[in-house]
Amino acid sequence: MTVAEIIDDQVMTHLSLYGCVKNMDEYAKHVLKTSDHPLMVFRRTWMRETALRQHLDAEARQKKITDEFKSDPVRRGASVRRRAVIDHHLAAEMEHYNKTPITKQLNDIKAEAPALFPVRETI
């Protein structure tokens, strides 16, 4: 086994366990990010394509669940009122990058993406 194959195996193991390369061995992360070895170039490209595909899939799911949410009427006497439905992948991304729970970010999200908070009819 070559060094590139060992590092690739370590990267894939870390990704399967934690979902990211954060807190991975510093040397392995350095080789992954800077090496011109074809295997490392492939792995970097694969990681970018996978992340992009996951985000685009989440945006498509978000559009569908928002459309379904629009047709659901607001119930005045309900103990829990839903203001929006946000895809789990997008919510996890927002929590990761903003370092706060999604429930505390709702006003900021409403300012940036008002389409996620549709006006619904009241029962």
C-alpha cells in the first residue's frame, strides 16, 4: 500500500464516522489538500461533487416541503405553531456555520429567505 492509499483509507474512514475531515490527523489533512497524486486529486474532487450534490438535493427537497407546507392551514388553537419547515440538511449546515441552534436563527432566516415562511390561511 502506498502512502496515498493509506491516507485515502483514513479520509474515507473519518468521513464515514464523522461526516467531515475536521479534527482528522493534520498530516493526512495536509496531504489530502495539497498533494498532486491522482488519488488525492480524485478524492478532493469527489468530496466537492458530493457536497454540492447533497446541497442541491436539499434545496430541491426544501422547495417541495415548502409547497406542501403552504397548503397546510394554520390552526389557531394549536399548542405548537409551525412557522416554517426547513430541510434537515440545510438546518444542519446553518447550525454548523452559525454555531447556534436553528430555533434561535429563525428571524435571521426569515429576513434572508422569506419564501420559507409562507402566508397560510387560518382556521
